[in-house]
Amino acid sequence: MNFPTRTSYITNTAQTVCGRDAANGVSVDGAGNVYVSGLYQNTVDFGDGNPIASNAWNSCPMPGNNVFVSKFTSDGTFQWVRTWGGTTGGESYNVAVDTVNGYVYVQGDWSTAHISVPVDFNPTGNGSGHDPHTNHGFYDAFLSKWDLQGNFQWAKTWGGEAYDDGTTVTVDNAGNVYVAGMYASININFDPDGTNPLGLGHPANVTPSIPVYGRNVDVFLVKFDNSNHGNFQWVRTWGGLDIDDAAGAVLVDHVNDVYVGGRFGCPSCDFNAGPTGTSDPHQTHNPAPPSATFQQKNDALDAFLAKYDPNGNYFWARTWGGDGWDTTIGLAVDRLNNVYTTGFFTSTANFDEIGAGDNHVSNGNRDVFLNKFDSTGTFRWAQTWGASGEDDGFGIVSDGADHLYVVGTFAGMVDFNPGSAVDNHTARGIGDVFLTKFQWLPHNLFLPLIVK
């Protein structure tokens, strides 16, 4: 395992003790440079010795967030940082690099708490100049584009009267951009420029009188092209009334088909709610009762994986889970366009609901899953591991050489080898980080090579 010769630190320089800084997204360009995005509070030194103050409220105990994206070389040398945000909050959940054309895309959410004060998404004015946006309601989604030198290109924001949030972003081989997330607004236009009628007509399945703070939400998948303006192309949405349906990951394969993973709680969720095609409803296990007005924690949320072509046409969806909460958080594809998902499950979950069935029982609160589907949606296998605590798979990547890497958190003593051999590791605290590597075997299974 190689370690960099230099390490840069993000340091909160505020005198208060309530500041929080988090790196949520990371991506790498073709030269090995690293891009990190997330949130920060109060005043932060991002690595160059020049602290930057947040625009958000800085009073304890709950200061607001601002957004950052920063660049480091492969040995950890700081290159640049860009920050922006409103008085209440802003956060980036992911960052993606267009390695073909040389651009960086940052997505997330932002808010000014119903105060009509524009937020400049390019405070330095570099690149294409200042770009103020006005928040539509509670929280809006955003997507911003930068070149590899940190020069601003454009920003897109969309939302309505409620909670609307981009949670994940990816770029295809042609430089087109896909953002997936969740939204709760009834009056929302997914076309930030307001010129394409396809951006309208997607009200969230929520009751207006119910508070919407991220649990009664629907899923969206939106595409923007690779032009200098980032033109809106299409949007697909699905979800149930006042139920928690959300995207956790989005990915394109080698032929530019699009995969979305996440969670859903609908009694009957139509994953093909687009303008054409036949509906494809899926039902979660132990759904909330019809009279329920809000998704409760003891109601089931099942995991899903859905596939669409580059034009937004629906291919298929696969869902799995049990009586508890099950969700997809990470996606990967291999060189043959097989798709892998990771996340967590509770209780007893069936990972092959349209085939012969493949039940796995959680060892405790939450366990990690790793499963495989081919490009047609045929289930291949599932592997699970965990102990009595909360064990979650957060990310997964394929190296193109028949290896998979899974990262996440675990508690207690966990056997990370789903096979007959044993590889126990014990967490030192209430939750530790794991990295595990799997290798493909001829009988179409992956077995772990290393766990760190």
C-alpha cells in the first residue's frame, strides 16, 4: 500500500468549539489530482495558510454550513479551494471529474432560510464571473461546473417550496452530467433555465400540510448536456405519497447507460413513471399503513437499483429487502458492464426477489451487503457481513482488473469473509472505518483478499 509523501489538512481555525467540517465527495482526474467537496463552518484553513470565513450564521450551538471544493496533487500538495454558500446552509455531497474534457462538477444543496438574499456561486468572480442565485424555498439542489484550474464555468439551481436535494452526481463518456437526489416540492421546475417544458409537471407525492424535512420525499434523476451552458435534457421522478424515497448513488457504465440506487418505501412505486413505456410498480416489505401521514422508523424501506438509457428510457428495476430499513449507497460497474451495489440491510432480506430467492439474515442492527447483477438485471449473487452493531457499506469501486473495493463503517467484532474462512476484525470505538478488497473467481464469486 503506497502512502503520499505529503499530507494536507483542513483545519477549523475558529475559537468556538461547535464548528463542523466534513469531506463528503472525492474524485480523481486523469493525472492523479484529487478533488474533495463537502461542508465547513466558521473559519477554515483549507491547506494554503489562508483561513476562509463562512457566510453562514456562525453562532453556537448550530452554526450554518457553506460549501467547498478543493484540489490536491497526487502527493497531497494543496492547489486551490473554492467556497460559497448562504446564511443558513449549504453542503456538497459529491464531486465528479469529466476526465475527457477536463471539468469538475460539484453538487449538493443550499438554503437561505426563506430569505430572498441571492447567493453568489462564484464569489471570487473568476472564470465566467459572478453568478448570484435566489433560493426558491427551504432547500434547493445545485450543480456547479469548474475547470481543472478552479475557474468557474456555470451553476444550476432548482427547487420549490420545500426540501429538494441533489445527493449524487456522475459524468458519462461524452461529458454529459447526471444528478440524482430527492425532493419534496409540489411546485418545482427541474430545468434551471426555465425554457424546457419537460422540466415541469413533476410534483412530489406529498401532502402539503405535512412538514417536509427530508423523510417524505420522492426520487429524481436529471440530465444536463456537455455544452458550455449545461443545457437541461430530461428528468425522471418516482415515489409514493408521504413516503421516504431517495437516491443514494448514480453511475454510468461503459456504454453510457445510467444506474440509480437508493431506498424506497412506497406500497407501490412505479419506477417507469416517464413519458413512455409500461409502468413497473414495485412494493416494499412492511409498507407504512395507508392511513399513515409520515414514514415511521419501524416501517420498511427497501433497496433499489434502476437502469435507464442515455435518453432516459427505462430498462428495468430490481428491489430487495425485508421488514426493516434496507438501502443502496454505493454503485460500481466492471469491464463487462456488470453492476455491483453496496449499502446496509436489517432483519431478513431477500436479495433475489424475482428469481429463486436468496435470503440473508442480519447479525444485528445493520449489516453490509455486496451484490451483483448483470447488465440485463439478472441477479448473480449477494454477500453480507456484520455484527450486532451498525455496519454499513458506503462506497464501492472496480479497478478494471477483476477486483472490487468496498469501504464503510463497522462496530464490534466482524468477520469480513462471507465465505467459509474467517477474517475477524474488532472496532476500537463505537464505529471504525473498513476497506476490503475482493477478487473475482471462476465460479462467479468474489472473495476478500485484504481488509484494512
